[in-house]
Amino acid sequence: MARAIVNLPASAKRGEIIEIKALAAHEMETGFRRTQYGALVPRDIITSFVCTYNGVEIFSADFHPAIAANPYLAFSTIATESGTIACKWTGDNGYSLTESVAISVA
């Protein structure tokens, strides 16, 4: 079951620095482990993360097999206008998960 949590303030003053915390529930598989019969377990990881603020990219990251399961990210941006902050995770085997949160800027 794919699940994501994005945490940020519901409101902020214009120009204020806000912290965004994002977590995706995903059991990462590096592709280097073997089964009890010696066959490689296929790789299944999140490969990228992109966060947008009203459609403009504000943060991105590329992940590699060494990333932990359920990757957690925390980063900051400046509150400029009311709108939507959307976080998107993509990965192997067609994995795609998007979570959006509204922010009100006064």
C-alpha cells in the first residue's frame, strides 16, 4: 500500500521561511540481495523526488540503492503566495506517488 505524508504549516506570513517534511512508505529493495535459492531479488527503489510550489520546482533529489526504506526528507522554502505544495516520488516498476498540501500566505 503506497502512502505518503507531507507536513508543513497550514499558513505563513509572506517572506517567512517554512520547513517541509516529506515521507513515503516504501520497502526499498537494492537488487543486491539473494533469495534462499540464490536468485537475485529484483531491485525496487524510489529513484527520484520532486517538490513543487504552485507548479514551480523548489526541491528535487535522486535516490540510489543505498537509500533507506521509507525515505524521509526535510527542507525549507520561502512562503511567497497561497497555493499548493506537491511532492512526487517515482521509482522502479512504475511506482509513482503524489501528495499535495495547501498553504495560505498572508
